[in-house]
Amino acid sequence: MTIDRRSAVKARHRRAILDAANALISEGVRFSVDQLAERADVSRRTIFNHFTSIDDVVITVCTEMLHVVIDGFRTTVTSGERESMFTDVAGALRATDVPGIISYLWRALGGFTPDNKQSSQIFHATVVRTSEEMALELARKYPEADPLDAAILVSSLMNGTVVIAIHWIAVTAAEIDEQSRELWRNLLDRMIDTVRTGY
């Protein structure tokens, strides 16, 4: 088997695992490695060749959902100035249907309750992984910027997003309608202004 063909098979298996996990999550199923392997039509070993655990698979699926924020960020035109970094990241958060994603994740993970710590951990790990990827993208887009500044900026905005997401869920029970979307927009604007100006 050539290296290209082997790489293609690995990529196909990884995609099959993620697609199967996404389908199981969408169905509200808490699944085992065996169930995931059966749905993806791969072996247990193949799953662990790509991922360290079932949680790693779920975090990767959830991170892919949040990639729309990064994709929105990639499409913005920059001025190259430091202030533009903040505007670009904030704009990507505003342009993305974050409430829809959070609602999906909240339901798929069974809610973030004190007795469901695993779901909260997965949600936070998803945000951390997305933040890391966003910081890398920011560094590529702004090569003259200090990478530490980029990481702090993204971390501040993404952690702020987690804080308002938890508040938003508590108020709306993650229901999506115009009123809950308006609340999200208000919370997001408030968080962005707070991060921009500091205390």
C-alpha cells in the first residue's frame, strides 16, 4: 500500500468515526466504543488509533461544530492593525449562530448539570480546543502580532462566551426563538464591551 493510499484510508476512517459519533450524539445516544465502531464500520482498535478516548471523539465532533466561528473569522478582511484583531474575533462571534450550536451541544450532551460533570468538562474542553485553533489562525492572519497577545485575546473572548452561554442556558433552557436570540445578542455585546474595555 502506498503512503498516499494509506493516508487516504486513515482519513476516511477518521471521518467515518466522526460522522458516526455525530449521528449518535444527534440521536441523544450515550454510546460505547463498540457502538461507535459498529456505526462507523471500523474496529475498536481503529478508533483508538485516531482518538485517545470516547470523550476525545465527542470533543472533536463538538469542536468541528464550533469551527464555524473560525471559518467566519477567516473570511474577514483585516487592516493589519492590533485593534483589528479584536474586531475580527468579535465579529466572527457575532456572525455565527452560537446559540444554535450551544443549544445542540447542550441537548446532545444531556445538559450541563452538577450531576453531569462529564458534559460540562466536554463543553469546556471543546471551547479550549477551539480557542487554541482560533489563536493559531489569528497568528497566521496577523503575523506581525505577538502570539501571546493573540492567545490572550482569543482566550478572553472564548471564556467570556462560555460564561454567557451558561447564563443564557439558565434563562432560556437552551430553547431557540427570537426572544432567546435577542438575549444572546445582548449578552454577547455586553461581554465583548467588557473584554474590550476591561475593568
